[in-house]
Amino acid sequence: MIARLASALPALQWLRAYNVPQLRPDLVAGLTLAAYLLPAGLGDASLAGLAPEAGLYACLFSGLVFWLFCSSKHTVVTVTSALSLLVATSVGALSGGDPVRHAALAAWAAIMLATIALAAWLVRAGNAVGFFSETVLVGFKAGLALFLASSQLPKLFGFKGAHGDFWENAGHFFGHLGETHGASLLLGAAAFALLVAGKLWLKHRPVAFFVVVGGILAAQFLNLAAYGVALLGDVPRGLPAMGLPAVSRSDLNALVPLALASFVLAAVETSAIGRMFARKHGYRFDANQEILAIGAGNLVAGLGRGFPVSGGMSQSLVNESAGARTPISGLIAAIFTLGVVLFASGLLRNLPQPVLAAVVLAAVMSLFDVAALQHIWRFSRTEFFVAITALLGVLGSGPVNGVLLGAAISIVLLIRQAANPRVVELIRMPGTTHFADRSQHSEHAPIRDVLVIRCEASLVYFNVAFVRDRLFDLLRARPDPIGLVVFYLGAVPKVDLAGAELLTDLHKACLDRGVVFKVADAYGEVRAALQRIGFDRVHGPLESGQTVELVVSTWQSRHGV
């Protein structure tokens, strides 16, 4: 495995071709990215229920190693609002309010995520993340946005929030609006307005960095603490002791659902970002390689007292728009963060909590994608219902269960689609030998006494009953007496034992009805599978070039049609 890890370092390949002219754009992008990552690290640490330095550690340590393994030139590893919320809700229930235990469990969640990612990389499961439905992901993120808002609004308004589900948090917020602290709300609202303006008119610029700096300066020179505005407090200077946090075996078992949910979310999000940039810039993206990079980043983040990390969409867009050419920009951002941790963390103590809440709220706005929901609604009411189900799953059962529910829905949708393949009747287009879907050409009549069908999926054990029923439904729907049924296999890529037996059973069932059953265009593995089961002994030779037209014309000539 060590040899395989050594060979899985894309950085070694492109570092050989790296030159000085490439360093300048990567340096500019790295510094711009660092200015964007710092407030995100602080905000997401707060969201995760951790000390602010935990967010800096997570960004720092993951950034130092992610660039070595990733196949994407622009993806940035970072803490994210979604993962931070998963940590807050799951670890918070286990830590019992003990901040030291909370930090240890959060770090172990990252290490366990790394273990799962390494196992997935070893079995080359990278492409499996594509099975997670985009529809489910849109609904899940929208639910997260609402959940996050319910947890951060009290901080913006200057009073303590609840620590329950969305409905409890929302009820607490509206029930305590009378406790709003005027100065905190004014400061938080101003910061939020600036952040939203930045999203609208200064896209992919480190506006949050300047808002954070402005909040710190305002707190210091206007003495906001004297007016009752809560400040961030001391942020330890220097690096933490690296190593495995002390937890019990029962704690690790309790963290398994969180680690699984975090892995699913991190893998899907990182893969989606990498594919987007690879298509845009024309380079090869390796989803399995990206899983290894996420695993490496989380392992070092966990050992460095951070918490789970993932590819970040907004951070990656900032990196690309700032001119990044290679993943070196992520390394430069991590080195800059290291400098802040070692020498400048004390400057963060005067950061107002309402400003930090505004940073988080502005960041999670993008999670609630109204345009995507509208697009899903226009495309399919069924898929929109699936998205809303994922959304309500987060609000009703929490983010961890929401992720797992989303994964379950994606698998069910995949199985449902495979178990109910499209089976259609074909008709001959007038004046040609071409056969097309009858439902798309209703103006043309089918061939008299002949039924031609096409299955547009593999014939496997869990869909054979559906295909059989569909064939006989089409047979019953024809008013003329059918003498020939032709099963076109050109669109069937694979046939397992149950699928081969289905074709044998159809042959016998049609024979009992006095109907001739033939297959056409059986090639490659499909023909070999039918030959292994002895289908050709009852059906006749499965010759190459046995097209639908040839089968139909041969039958017609024999019956004088």
C-alpha cells in the first residue's frame, strides 16, 4: 500500500514541469485565498461548537497535505458550513457540554472520515460518489441553510440561542426577540449587509476578510465590549500538540454515523467541484484520487486538533478567479495561515460575535439555491418532491440523519430506475428499414401482426418481472392478432442469469399462445450469455447481423404477409 500511496502523488508529476512564471499567479491566488479562509475558519469553528483556533488548525493542516494528492488544480480544502453543522449537532450530544471532550470527538470524527476515505480509495470507489443524486443534494443543502440560520440568528441579535433541532431553534429565536441587544444587532446587520453587497458586486473577492478586520478595529476603537457586545475572546498562539485525542472505544462507535455522513458529504462535494473545474479548464479529473486527498487532509486535520474538512465551492471559486494555476496556491494559503497562528492570533480576540455570526449567515446563503429548486420543479414534480423530502429530513431529524436519508433516497432512486427500465414498442419508419419508438411517432401504424419491443437497460434479476409484465401489457394493447414478437437486444448492454432465463421463459410463453418469439441484434456478452444457457438450442442460431428488419421480413415471407 505504501508503494501505491507513493505512486498516487500527482504533485510529483507536475512539480517537475513547474517553473518560476507559474509561481506569481499561484502566490497571488494563495494570499487572496488565505484572506478568504481565515474568517471562514473562525466562523465554521463557532458553528461546530469549537474554539476559533480549531477552524484555523483544520484549514492549516489539511491545506499542507491536500495539494500533494489532489488531481484538481483549483479545488481548495477547507472547513465548510455543512460539515461544521454535522459536527455541532452530533458531537454536541456526545460531549455533554465539556469543551475539551467536544474538541477531542470532533478531531476523531476527522480521523475516522480519513479512515473511511482511505478504504474507499483502496477499493477504487471514487466513481461511486456519483450515485448521490444531485436532486437530493440540493434539498439537503437547503435544509442545512435553514438549520444554520436558526442557530446563528440569536447571535446576530445579541442573545443566546437554543441547541436543538430547527423547530426548537426557530421557536426559541422568535420567543426571545424581546431580548434583542440593539448594539449587537446594528453591528451584525451592518456586517451582513456589507457581505451580501460583496457577494453581489465583488464576487470572489475576500470581502469577509475586510469585514472581520473592520469589526476588530471597531471593537477596539469604539470599545464595543463596554456596550455589551460579545467578543470572540483569546485565541491561543502557536501550534497544538499533534496526536490522537484521548477518547473511549464507545465514543468511537458513537461517532461512526457522523463519520459516514461526513464522508458522503465531503466526497460528493469535492468530486462535484473537481469535475466542474476539470471540464472548464480541460484537464483530467480522478474522483478516486480526490477521495485520497480528502482522506489525507482530514487525517492531518484530526491529528492537529481540527475537525472534518472538504472541498469548498466558494473558496475554490476564489482560488480560480484569483488566477491559480496549480494546487500550490492552496499550499501558499496554508503557509500564510500558519503565520497567523504563530504570530497574529492575538489580534482576533476583539472580533465581535455578531460579525462572526454575519460571516456564517452570509456563507450559508449559497446553500439555499432557489434557482436549482425552481429548475427541479420545472423538470420533474417527482424529483422536486425528493428534494423537499431531503430538506425536511434535515429539519426534522438533524443534519447527520439528513445526510444518511439523502444517501438512502439516492440509492432507492437508482434501484427504482434500474428496476423499472423503459420498455417500448418499435415501429418501422415508412420507406426505410429503421425502427423507432412508437410513442414518438404515433402518426405511423405498426406492422400488422408483428410486435417489436426494445428494453433500454440491462436485463438483470431485479427488473425481469417488470420487463415481462411490460411486454405482455404491450401485447394485450394491440388489437390485431400478433403472430410474431421480436425482442430487440441492441440496447441491452448486459444479461445475467435471471435475464437469460427471462428470454427463455418468454419464448415458451409465446409458444404456448401460438406466437413466434425471436430476438434480434444480440451481440457480444449478451449473445454469449444466451448461448451459455442454451437459448440458441430452442430459439435457433444467434447469428451476427440478425437485425429486426431481417427477422420481420423472414417471418413475413414465410407466412405470406
